[in-house]
Amino acid sequence: MTRSWLAFAFAVALCGHAAAQSWPERPVRLVVGFTPGGAADYVGRSVGDALGRVLGQPVVIDNRPGAGSSLAADYVAKAAPDGYTVLIASPSAISVNPAIDPRRAPSVQSLVPVSKLTASPLVVAANPQLGVKSIPELIAYAKKNPGKVNFAHAGMGSAPHLGGVLFNQLAGTDLVGIPFKGGAPAVQSVIAGDTQVTFATPPSVLPQIKGGRLVGLGVTTTERFPLVPELPGMKEAGLPAYKIDFWYGFFVPPGTPPEIVKKLFDATQLALQKPEVRAALAREGTDVSASASPAEFAAFVQDENRFWAKLAKDSGAKAD
């Protein structure tokens, strides 16, 4: 009985090793927790196209919006650990949502970090009809009209939501957050005038600013951001204590073989080095920020968990 079991276990191990060695043999699904048109979708498609060419298999985008990207994270956490289901996630899915909804924490925190992809600030933008053209003007207007200025964001606990919450805390304003299922519909609501302001990811909002449909007020880093040099940082805008930037990274289900994690990491690094990927991301104000290794990215995520979880709890955000 013991010998039979050992033989079976050895055979399973050999099969697993063979599968890892031959990966990928079919298309890879890249799960995005937001609607098409937002930053996660844009980064996923920009990197995914190049990644598919490196792997020799298509990378197929699977948009699964809902619950501030928690639905997508749960889906990937429970998927087969074979390297064919990958999550692109930001701090909202990995750090914030588990903090404000502990029921989701076990599955999300079991995800295996692969690599950081990008880093960028949020961009503060307003509907032109609001009549404000700078952060100080927004603060003054909001204080004169408490509770009457709405800011659109990509869901409770998202970086754009917490960006607005932190702004209220530090500026002494009372902007009212209005959640949407992604950055694109949030920005569209500001363009339509249904809401007045947004703290948005660069790919979601910069084309609208450049097209004159929105007014850019600033970026949420302390200093000006090199890829968006025309907009002031928060120190220049009079809020030196305000600083939020965010990232996107790849994660895979728990139990994914280390060989596959390493293969995906190596392929991701090659994809991020492609000039066309860097150019596409730079056009939308997003900087490539690759990890040195999966272990280094895992340590980075642990540090980020502390920062974002505290901000989420301080904000009083609740799961939607």
C-alpha cells in the first residue's frame, strides 16, 4: 500500500514537472477586475499583447468587474494553479479590500505575487463647468459649497476613492464620493456633469484632459510627475502632506508551480522591456516599474499592505 502510494505520488510529481516544463501550451487568461477602458484594462492589454508574443501563446483579457475588483481576485485565487489564469491587480484588490472586507482576506492573501508592472500617481481632474483650474481653487470652492461637490471613483476602496478620502482629510473639504464599476465610467460621469471631480488613474483621464473635456488640476505625488510634467504635485498645490501613488502587478493562484511562476516572471520582464510597451504606457502617464524577482515583489506587497490597509481603515470605507 505504501509503495503504491509513493509510486502514485512520484508519478503525479513527474506529471506536474512535465506540465511546468511545457507551459504554456494554450492561451493564458489575464483577469482584470474592472470594466474596459480603465487603467487596469489599459495596462493589462498593453503588457498582455507583448507578453503573448514572448510566450508564443495569446494572452486573452477577461474583464470581471465588481466589488472593487474583489470578484476578480477571488476568481483567480480559486482557479486551477496551472499558470493559465493570471490576475492583474492594484493595491485596491490586494491590500485594501481584504482590510475592509475580512471575509475575502484568506483567498486574496493566498495569491502568489509574480511581478510588479507599473507605478503612477492619480490625476485630479474637474468638469470645466465647475470653474476651477487648480487644487487651491478646488479647495476654496468646496469649502464654500460643503457637501455639494461630488467626486467620481472606481469603487469603494479603490485608489481613486481613497485618494479623495485623503484629500478631504488633509484639505478640510467635504467632497462626496460616488462609486462606479471602473475608472472609465467614473470619468465619463465627470465629463457628463453628473459628478464634478475625479481622482483618476492616468490612462482613464489624461486623454480627456488633452481633449479639453476635463481640466487637469494636479497629480497626487508630492512633486511633479515626469510623465505628466504640466500638472503640479501636491506640495506645489499647497498640500505637502498629501501623497498617493499606486501600482499594478501580476498574481497567480496559490499552488502554482514555482517553475511556472519563474517562467511568467521572466517573460513579463522581457515584455516590459519592449519599447512599444514603454511608449504606450508613457503616453498615458504610467511608468514601467518591474520587480527584481517574485520574492522581491512579495516583500514589496507586504509593505504596501500596511500602508493601504491603515488608510482604508482610517477612511471608514466599507465593502460595496
